[in-house]
Amino acid sequence: MHNQPGNPDPSRLGTVEDVNGSSVSVKLSESTPGGLLFVNGEAYRVGQVGGFVRIPSGYVDLYGVISQVGAGAAPGPPELAPQLGNRWLRVELVGQGRRGTKFERGIAQYPSIGDSVHVVTESDLKTVYAPGDDDGYVAVGRVASAESIRAYLDVNRLVTRHSAVVGSTGSGKSNAVANLLGAVSDQARFKSARVVLFDLHGEYAKAFGDQARVFRVGADATAGEHELHVPFWALTAEEFISITMGSVSGTPLTLLQERLLSSKRASKAAGVAHGLPDTTVTIDTPLPFSVYQLWHDLYSLHCATHSVSKNQNQTEATRSYMEDGAPPAKALGDGDQLIRPRFRPITTEAGAEKVYGGLYGDMPRAHLDGLESKLRDPRMQFLFRPGQWAPDKDGTTAADLDALLEAWIGAEKPISVFDLSGIPTAVVDDLVGAVLRILYDAIFWGRNKQEGGRERPLLVVLEEAHVYLGPQSKNRAAIAARRIAKEGRKYGVGLMLVSQRPSEVDTTILSQCGTVVALRLTNDSDRSQVTSCASDNLKGLFSMLPVLRTGEALIVGEAVNMPIRAIIDRPPEGRRPESDDPMVVVPKGEGGKRIRSGGWTEPVKDENYKPLVEAWRKQDPNAGKTQAADSET
């Protein structure tokens, strides 16, 4: 195409008409064609929302992104508009680059009225999107407007400055997360990457292959899964009490704290005395103690009757136990078996042996019954009987916390997936909160050590974050996540939130996310929530969120030089999360046969709901599979 007279530079679009903060109004020159512009044989669309423009200004090129396009009603007084077409663009400035040097965010100067505005060509884009160095950047996809250019993210900023991946259900979110995590945990490049992923629906167990360890409650050891154990004694006293007993106050709390402290002082983690002076052990020190013994001791303290009155010296020796059995034995109860001690009823009659009430007999003891019911709950065994971290009566365990941390975030595999699919929602908050807190505290206090967060940062990924990080939520998970969002950067703990309902995620946490990867979002309140979190003044760009294709994302924030509309790479076959939609109508293959069984188009054979009920009762979707397989063979 020949250059038109008066427009010697084929890439020129128009001139700057109005500068208002970082927004610039550009008037398209009349010679600019409406559709395609050819520069060096490449065709570029004119005035696409989300497209980029370059404004040369002295020695510096300013770069901006188009947020609005219009004709006729340009911003400004109507009498100045010429009779014939007045086409204009609204441009948000995002950064600058000196000719031939690296692009940088932020601008040192503004354009002047009348500066010419040019379309950004592919060679310009290469400068803008070029990774700053080969090591610190990972490619996650291709730039949508120029598919030959890879979209790079800065790993340093992606991990430590926190990030959010948002998108409606079915927009390609799980694939994007699998691709991002696969890229940052590539062992050829990042030899000691550490990623912890909380997976609520069990989608990711197979997505990372041999790069990941999978932890779940009720693990299938034959499939290489690890049992998830969370030692209750690694929690702070306040967390332990609120998870097990609810709110306790007054004298019962004092008694409980006394008992906790004395049992922690006597504890032996991994069979070795802790070696700390008694004065430095607090009720929050992560030392093992037997929670069953704690329950038994407190129960005895609250319910005991005595052979001496309250005014005299009541001790354990003066307790009046019931006696039963052939040779009469005291009904002392058994903490480990959750058998209550039984005491003789109070009697003050003359003649008989007198039995008096205990000092704490009138105290409320609802917290003890709450603890007992939690200890009996099979769903809570991951917490109270944590395998080799389970303490015996005197607080001795087989293994210490170093073995636990090594299992969770050791260097053997870069990704740890905590599969929470079988856990009741009531417990999920506490479980996520407990694991987050143990990890964060370990890394916080060990920040200057070789395995601490400053030496080897940790990335925590919270899938389906809206389930347990609601606004103003007081649950354990939200408290721990808020703390990481606010302070984690300094100590080497990064957060990645994944959610399809960002409007239901606590704004404190979401606003700390420096990078936002936004896939298609159709809901208005979700969009406005994400728009308000983007640091750049790119409100216009987010209006394209409802029309993004599946697997396409708008990436803005710290980890990218300029906002990118990127097509995220799909992970290879066999490395995809199990989040595909179930098929209602299964498509047909080449021979006219359906490619697999299932769906609504097949007749039902041998209808049997028994295995389904069995799986429901066992709370295990794989229950009965092995027997079925055996019977077939």
C-alpha cells in the first residue's frame, strides 16, 4: 500500500489533543484508514480497545494502551468538532522506553499537545514484552494481538508480591493455574522451587505428574498419596482452644492454660527432651502433649468429689472414686480410650462416709464436652491422631516438626498438593488455617536460616479461595491468609488466590495481590472488584473481560511490563486438571460411534445405587472400586 501524501510515516495514527493526568485523547488524522494499517508489510488493526500506541516525545517513547474509541462526540466542547468525522482514541499511559533500550513502567514526562501518535509495531512490542533477563522470567502463553510474541511473567514479582487468578467457571482457570505452576516449578530452571497448593476439589492430583506430592485425609498409598497429618500441638493455644472447645473464659480458661503449660514443659518431641528452660516455654510453644490426657485431667479436676471439704486441702489423693469389679478397683477412667473417671455422689448424711463436692464442681464445663465430642469425631483424626506426630500420655512423639516440614515443603518435589476434597466444609477452614499457620510461623521464625523464606521463598496457592476467605471472615484460614497477604512479602511467603467469585473474597487480601490474571468474568460485581484491585488506571481495559475467549486472560500488575491480553498455553495432555465439564451428549467419532460411554443418550443397564450410597457413607468417591475390579477379573 502506498503512503498517502501528508502521512509520510505509515505507522502514524494521529495527534495528541488533550492530556488529563495519565489519560490522553488522540485525534485520528483524516488520512488514517478505518480498518487496517500496513507497516513494513504487516497489517495492524486501527483503534482496537486494548491495543497499544507509541508517542515519541524527545528522546523517550511513551507507551499507552487504548481504553476507549469513538467518533463524533470527542471529549471536549461540541462547537470545536468539525462537521465531518471526528474519530478519537482515549489512551492510558503505562510506561516509557528510551529508543533501543529496555521498557520501564511509569512515565517521567507527559506528551505535549500535537505530538504524533503511532501504532505499536511488532518490533516495538518485542522491546516492550522482552523479558528483562533470561533467568527471572517464565513464558505462560502468547500475546493475543501478535501471536509470534511470547507473554512473559517476572517470577520474582509474581511470587513475592502475591497474585490472583480470577475467571468465571469454565473460562480455563484451572488450566491457567496448572500452566503457571508448571512453569514456575520447572526443575531444570528452578532447582529448589517450593509451591504448596490447597486443592478443594481434588482436580490437581494428576496435573503435575511426578513433580508433585499429594497429601489427603484417607490417602491411597498404592497411588503414591501421603496421609495428611496436622499435629494439633503445633497450633497456638488460642487456635487449639477455639478449634477444639470454642470460647473458654474465666477460671476454666486459667485451669486449662495451667494444665497446657505443665504438659508442654514435660514433653519429649521425637523422644528427646526439648532442652528449653521452663521459664521460656509458653502455652504457644509448639511442643507435643497428649490432648486425651489433657481432657482426662481437666475432667477429673472439674467433676471430682473429695473425702475432705472445700475448705480443707483437696488434692488428687483425696478424690473419691467409684469402685467396681470383682477385686474392687477405682474407676479412674482412661484418657486414650475416652473413658470418663467416675466419682462417688456427694453425701453429707451422718453415719455414712461423707463425700464433698470439689472446688471446681460448680464451674461450667461445656468446653470439656465439646472437646470430648471433637476427639470422638472420626473426621478430626487427622488433627488429634497425627501418625508419627501423635504424642503418648507423657508427650513423647516418634517424630518432630522438622520431619513434618520436610514432608510438606522439602526439596524432593517442587509442588505439594493438599487435596481437601474429602473433608467436610465445617473443618476445611480450620484445616487450611492450621496448615497455613504452621508453614508461615516456621518460615517467619526461621527466615534467616538456610531453609527459611528469605533464602528459599514459598508460594502458597489457595484454590477456590471464596469458600473460606469471605469478607470480614473470622475463621482460621482467613486470619492466616490476611497475615500472609500483609506481611508475607518481607519473609518470603507469596500468595496466589484462585477464585471464580472475587466479589466474595475478602478485599484486604485481594487488594494485596500485585498481579491479576483475569480470565473471562461475566458477573458485574466480580468485574468491579477486580477492576478496583488493578494498580494501573486501566478501567477501560477491564470492560473486555466478558468477551475474552476460553483460555485467554488479561494480565495486569507487577509481574508484567505492560498489561497483556494473552492466550495461556494449555498444559500437555495428561497434565491437565480434572475439571472438564461432564458430557451430557457425548460427541460421535469418525465411525459414527460415540467416543465414550455415558451421557444422556445411552439406555441405562443394571441400575444400582448401592455402590453410590456406600461411597457416600464412607465419604470416599473411590470406595468399592477395587472389589468391583476384582469381581470382573
